[in-house]
Amino acid sequence: MRLIVRCFSPQRPVSAPLRGLLALMLLLGGLGVGAQAAPARSRARLAVWSASFRAESRLPSWTAFLGCAPKAQNRSPDLRWTRGPAGTRSYAVILFDPDAPTGHGFYHWVLLDAPPSTIHLAAGAGDPRSAFAPLGAHPARNDFGTRRYGGPCPPPGDHPHRYVFTVDALDVPRLLHLGKDADGPTVRSALRGHVLAEGTLTGRFSR
């Protein structure tokens, strides 16, 4: 301590290297170096399941895009999930094929603004004209160029693709700044910072 007092004495100017060392010591003391940093809060998880298929199993043929399987109906499967945490004001549902030979995957379905009371989408809810579509929800544009569910349609002979249904509980009731032609990547970007909880369910499909 005597050295520090003498260093700040007007009779003995502090050298530049010593000033830097003292500044570093003060900074480290203020930051509390040596103490454990508080762990980052982990995102809550939603359980997602379906009455139409089991996790990691083959999706029913009727869920496939028209012409891509026998009996294809381009009809979305049943989806269910646990209720989001306190503060949930809407849900988003995204169906994405990460195995599509596009280099960046393929968005099959993007549904926004489902009310916070929604914890079940009946089979066929992916058609906004259907009586099963959740009131108040809005579909964004998928990679087929339509604003509705678009079923699996991998290339013939390709290995089974993964079809990942993601449900996000959001802290906003609507993503008002998104236009009606917003696509999957735009929506994914807009969701950042608003997701309170997330869950996924993966099915598989091949031709």
C-alpha cells in the first residue's frame, strides 16, 4: 500500500506502464473477476406431438403434396403441444425440410399469430379456408409460393427427408411489421428475441 501512496504523490509522477497496471487492477476489481458468471437463462421447452404420426416415423401419404404420393391430399397433420409459459401472447408454427436439395432447405408451412389459447391444430388446419384453421392466425409464404401448408415432396428415390415441425411460444400477439408475402427466412429472423419457449416434432418421408 505504501508503494501505491507514493506513486500518486505529486513529488513522484507515475510512469505510463504503472498507470496501465493500476487501471487494469481497478477494472478487474470492478468486474469481480474470479466470481462465477451467472448462467444464461435457457429457453423453455414445449412438448409437441401428433395423433397422425409418431416422432421420427413416416408421415402419412395424405400429408404429401398433390401428385407426390398415392392418396396425397396436401393436408396438414394433427399437431398438439403443451401450453406456453406465462407471457405467451401467440404461437408460430413452421414446417421445414432441412434435407431438401436446395442448399438451404425448404419451408413447407409458416403459420403466424395463432392465439395463445391454441394448443391443438386439427388435421387440415394448414388450409386457411378450412374450418379447422385457427381464428386470427395468418399463414406466411412457403417455398411453393403459396400461403398455406405444402406437403412433403422429396425427389423420387431420395433418402427419407426429415420434416421438422417447430412450435414457438411468442411474447407478441402479432408480427405486424411483416408483409403478407413474408417468407420463411424473413419470419425466422423476425422471431428472434420473441421466443419464450420452443418445441419440435420430426417426421420422415420418401418417395
